[in-house]
Amino acid sequence: MNELIDLIRIYDNAYYVEANPIIEDREYDRLFKELQDIENKYPKIKLPDTPTNKVGGEPIEGLNQLFTISLCFPYQTHTAGKRWKISTGE
């Protein structure tokens, strides 16, 4: 399990910090799922700092922060058995 965690951490760093993925998404997802399955089967050995408890990585240096407010879809309603309908309020 520790080897699997180390691999995932290497892949996370390459993807989130270096912005240079070194593994296909499908393969990463398979390894991540394998770790989740092990942790679910043996919860007593789940580490507190496991990658399954973390989302993303550290911000990439040099990127500017951007604050946005989306007004594209202010209201959404749902009718059972039909597609989502977007109400513009008009």
C-alpha cells in the first residue's frame, strides 16, 4: 500500500505542481480506485495523510488569482422525466 501511495503522490506532484502529467488519466484513476478499495477493505491501516483524503495540489507559482461571478444560468428548474429547463426570469 505504501508503494501505491508513493506512486500516486509522484503523479499528483507532476500533474498539480509541475503541470506536467506523466501518466494517463485512466491509469491514474485505476490506481487511485485501487487505493480506495484497499482503504475501504482495511480501514485500520488507512493513513491520515492518504492521497484519497486530498483534492488537488498546491497552487502553481506565477499564476494570478481570478474572482468570477457567473450570471449565465441564474435559475434552474427541473421537471421530472424531462431535461433541465433554464429559466431566464423573463
